[in-house]
Amino acid sequence: MIFAGITKSSLLDYPGNISIVLYTPGCNYDCFYCHNRSLIDDLTEKVSMEEVMELLTKRIGLIDSVVISGGEPTLHSDLIQFLKKVKSMGYLTKLDTNGSSPEVIKKCIKEDAVDYYAVDYKAPISRYKEIARSSANAIDVLETINILIKHNKLFEVRTTVVPQLSLYDLIQMAQELPPIPRYVLNPYRQPIEYLESDEQLIKTPPYPELVIAEFALTIKLYQPNVILPF
Ligand code: SF4
């Protein structure tokens, strides 16, 4: 397992738990608004496994959980082995994923490696590739979500409400998704690092939180468990 970053203590990344967040490098998507752009292509290790294990060992009993985020963690072949090691130390585990690897999620479930999943749903099916680019494909993401439902797993789905998505798009997405136990609508925040060619997309003014709150009232008709993190 290679790590590109670490947050030693977070109250925001695992609902109801204090967590250590580990970031893996590499992603198979290329969302224009990515806040971890440096992780997409740079596969170099920035935090050694020794450092990670030392921190995890020291924080047993002080921190509840470990979140594996990215990049896209499911691209790493030793992910499940690592998650199981973390669980054997007494931590709860959470996996943040773009949902592109339903087969890996099936294996995580079979191995009981993850306690809580967060899956991004980025755009309506017809616009998925436009927003998340690269190999992005909504059908894989929907398959991932349906697998989690079928196996009765704890999970949430998250959508970043970029200004390029209309209320119509958001309604369509809410209709495409099966009923979600916790559906988080995150406001768009401009990333510090972005591609020069994306400047116009990036600098489009975000929806004010009040507007997203109004959107959420409509989305609630289709996804009753919609949550606003503000
Ligand atoms: S899926 Fe996540 S890590 Fe990958 S490009 Fe999109 S926002 Fe960035």
C-alpha cells in the first residue's frame, strides 16, 4: 500500500467518529474540481508504511476509526489486506470511493474489511463523463451502490453540487439512485490547484448555501435522507 498523505485526527470524515485519514495516490477519474489533483497522476509515496503503522499503534484507544481516501483507494491491489490489518488493531474502517470498482467492493464485503462506505455520485448518467472525465461511468457507480444495498452495508452517497449541475440534473440523479440511507449534498468549493484549461469551469460562481438548501427540499421528494453538511 502506498500513501500520499495523512490527517492525524479528523471529526469530519467518519460520521460520529474521530478518525485518522490516509490518502492513497492515483485516480482513474479526472474531475475538474478535484481537491486532491496532485494525487491523480503522482504515484510516489509521501508517507511510509512504517510511519503509518507507528501512528496507528500509538493511537489505539484514542482514535475510533481509520478512513482510506484518495485518489481512488480501490486501485491498490493490497487495499483489503491493509484494511483487515487496521481492523485487527481494533479500529473501525471507512472507505471513500468514486464507485468505479464494484468488483473490489464485493471483495471488501466478502472479507468484511470495511465498516462504512462513502461513494461519490457525480452527475446524471448522461453527463457523468463530462463531469468526472477519464474512464468515468455512472453504471459502475450505480452497481457499487446496489451491491452495498443488497448486502445491507452501512454507507452514504455524496454529490458535490458544482455550478455546472442544474436542479434538473440533481433531480435526475436523485431518481437514478436507489433509496440512499444518507445522501449528502456538498457545496462546491474552488480548489487551489486546477488545470489551466479548466479555469472557466473552476471560476464559475458556486451556488450559495441557501440555494443548495432550496434544492435539497426538492431532492427530498426523491431521496428522503438528503443531508446538508452546513
Ligand atoms: S474521483 Fe475524487 S480523487 Fe478522483 S479525480 Fe475525482 S475528485 Fe479527484
